[in-house]
Amino acid sequence: MRLVVAVFAVLALSVGPAFAGATWKITKTEWTAEDEEGFSSFVTALGESNCSTAEECFASSANPFRDTDPRGLRISGDCADLPYLMRAYYAWKHGLPFSFAAAVSPRAGGGGDIRFNTSGNRIVARRDVRTGDNAQQIFDMIKNSVSSATFRVAHTFDSGAGVTDFYSPKIDKGSIRPGTVIYDINGHVTIVYKIDPDGRIRYMDSHPDLTLTRSTFGAQFMRDDPVLGSGFKTFRPVKLVGATRGGDGVYRGGRVVFASNEQIADFSPEQYVGNAPDADGNWRNGKFVNEGIEVGFVEYTRLKLSDGKLLYDPLYELRASMRSICSDLRDRGMAVDAAIDARINIKDQPGRLPDNIYGTNSMEWEIYSTPSRDARLKTRFKEVHDNMAHLLDLYQKRDPRVAFDGVHLKDKLIEAFEEESAKCRIVYTNSNGQPVVLTYEMVMRRLFDLSFDPYHCIERRWGAKDEKELESCDDDGTKRRWYEAEQRLRNQIDRKYDQVMNFDLGDLRDEAPGSGVDSPPNVDVKSLIMNLGPRQKFEGMKPVGL
């Protein structure tokens, strides 16, 4: 979510060396349906690989085009860069036209940090790729110019100089697909790499430290104001016009034009206004209705993307959710280890927090702290709890959408929880070099004790409160006091990017406005299951016990 200036001279960007063999040659004037399918397959292959950085992905065996790369080619970037880099690379390898937004500025009346403003942005500079361009230089330009602010553009900007690179797709199979982007208005960008048969959306994302992770779409992505461009974004169809085709089949010159919304068959503002829009046009009151039943946005998306009628098996839902979160926990471990490896934890605790802990310009804090990552993680834990509460309520009411025919659901769910918890082993190396093993349940119970502060010892980064586990922590008294004072910030799962947060220790202790909340939300899904009561009976039927 790197910050870039609003307007700049594109030609003045710092670029890499002009590697031989990196020349871009455009041999097609537009992307065909076959090209789009090929791009989706390319993204899926990288997503399903074990690559852990963008650079590693492009160099891996999962990339079928890597053997044609010039020696020394380097492609890397953060979350906002990744979708553009994948699209550009595929276009380069297939002679396809490509263009990208090179700079943005706030819409009229907007101001402040363009990554988090409340007005949304507009495109003010663009770079069309032409035959003869050097691919390495294009990749470097993308890395230097694209940020999460580039995605904070409304879907209505579909023509003219300010056209956005993306359109809002219909929530349907084939429209949301591998290669579709998901934009979180809190400053994070991901790219879909797979849709499971049950409608789960798998995505991958890069981070400020350039590590690449994978997770599942859910409540961590808020439905929000359309002017901010939140949610699903699919690359807008483009066409090269005015170019001259040479005898070698290569197109030279010309310019790239974009399809307008009305020219795109699967364009839809549905994700913003619902499939049952508010009569007064208020996007907040738009509803999502499936087979006559109102459902939440995330559930509606999954229903529309699933193969056939979606039934919910509470056991499967619990296991799948826990496995996905376990992957997130391991990814968090990589981020924490990066801070330890960089020895940030042995530095003195700064006297103040950054201006905003979620959206800072301080490179050290942005790269090595984890407040945004931890907030998304906490949101996922809460989502599992809340979804299970909803499923158990439906089960007790004998709703036909719940697919469980047995009579011992409570016992089966506890068994599944304990099995998945035991399998999810999070291992960190403490300050004495010894391994410490945490299970899913252990992390769940200390979730709001996990320190996001990179200046704290690794024990506190993993929420240690027990004196024995903390014996190896060498934090001084100042750091301990900061850890304790940051508790209310750890309790908070809502990321507030417009909040001034340059608190000192006294501000945190005095509970200054914006310094967090007193109590965290309930994420204890095990206790929820343990408290499951008997199912409601139908008239003329005996109640079924659990």
C-alpha cells in the first residue's frame, strides 16, 4: 500500500537496465476470450505454487514462460503492484496491448493521504505500452507508480482520460475469476487465484516486506461506498487502435482505448447496491436476496459462485475455516520473523506511535509492524464465530440449508475443533533460541494479546502472558509498559486510517480518543459449540437431542 505522489513525470521514473531480449512486441490488437482464460490459468498456477514472493513466483516452475525470460529479469512488488505485474507479464509474453494508470489524485473536494481519503481518487496520468518498450522498465514503472490509491477509483470512471483500469463485475461464475482483484479500502489489494466448487474465493497478496501469502475471501473485505472503488475489480477490456501492422506481424504506434461499462457484458454495480437495490438509491440499504431469502454480501457471493445449490455442512465449514486461518497464522509468523531477523526488537522503543499505525509512511513501521494484518486476522476469527453461530441457529430451527443428518452435532463439532486445533501447530523460536509450539486454540485464546509492535520481543509478538513463557523475553520496563498500554489498540479490529494516532505512553494510559476499545469481540467458537442447546421441535415431532 506504498504511498506515491499525486502527479509526476512518468519519464522521470527510475528504471532498471534494458536487458537484451526484454523488448515488448505487440502482435494482437485486443485480448480474446482465449487470452483471458489463459491469464486466469496463469494466475491459478502461480497461486497454487509454493512461491513466497512475487519474484520467486515468476522465476518458479509454476510459470510456464520463465524459460523465455532474459537473464537478470527481476519482477517484485507489494500488494498493489502484484495484479498489475501479473497482467503486464502475461501481456508481454503474448504480444497483447497493455496500459496502466501511472498517477492518481483526490477527486474534487478530497485531500489528505490519497490511499485512505474519503472522496476517492481519479486517474490523472496513464502509460500505454508500445512495441519497442523494454519490459523490465515497464515492470519497474509499475512498481514505482502503482499503489493502493490507484484502486481507490469509482467504477463509474469508464471513459475519457480518467478511465479506471478495472470494471465492477457481476457477482457470478465466470465474472469473478482468477485474475480478478479484491480491493480493501483500508489499503490492501489481493488477486483471486481460485474459486472452489463450494464458492470459496482463494486469493494471494503481497506485503510491504514483499512476502506473498494466500487466504480466503470473507468479512475482512468490507462492502463500502462505491466512490471508493471497494470490492471486486476485473481488468477492463482494451483495444489498440491507430497502430500500423508491419510485415513482421508486429503493431507499432497507436493508442490503447478501454471498453466502457455498457460495452462489457458482465459489468454490474451489484456488489455496491445489492441485487435488490434501495428504492431511494442509498447503497447502504441495498439487499442481497437468494431464492427469496436475504443473506449477507459474503454469503451471497459464495452462493452465486458455487456449483449448484449450496448446502452448509457445519463440520466442513468449521474445518475449512480453521485450516484457512491456520495458514494465515503461519503467514503472520513470517512477518514476525522478518522483524526479529532485522533486529527491530532490540532497538529502543520510540517515544510515540506513528501518525497512524495502520497507514504510516515510516518504512520501518510499515514493513515490520502487523496492526493491519492482525486486524484482518482477528476479523477472520470473529467471522468463524459469527458464521458458526448463524449455522447453529439455522440447525436448531431445522433449516433445510444446513446439511447434517446426524443427532450428535455438538460432539462432532467439538471433535472436529480439537482435531484441527492440534494439527495447526504454530512454532516460533523464542529469544533463547528454543522452539515454542502454539495450537489454534491457544492462539485463539491469546488472540488479542498478540503484539503488533515490532519493537517487542517475539514472545510478546505471539501474546505470551505466562511468566514461564516470558522468561526468555529481554524487553525492558519501558517496552513492557508500552505493551500493556497498547492493549486497547489490540482489542480493536476496525482499522481507522483517518485517526491521528501518534500517541505517547501517557496518551495510551489516559485512553485518549482513538486509542482503542476496552473489550475485544467474542471469537471463542469452541465455547459457542459447547453451549449448543437442543434443536427446536416441529409440531407433532419429538425434539431431537444432541
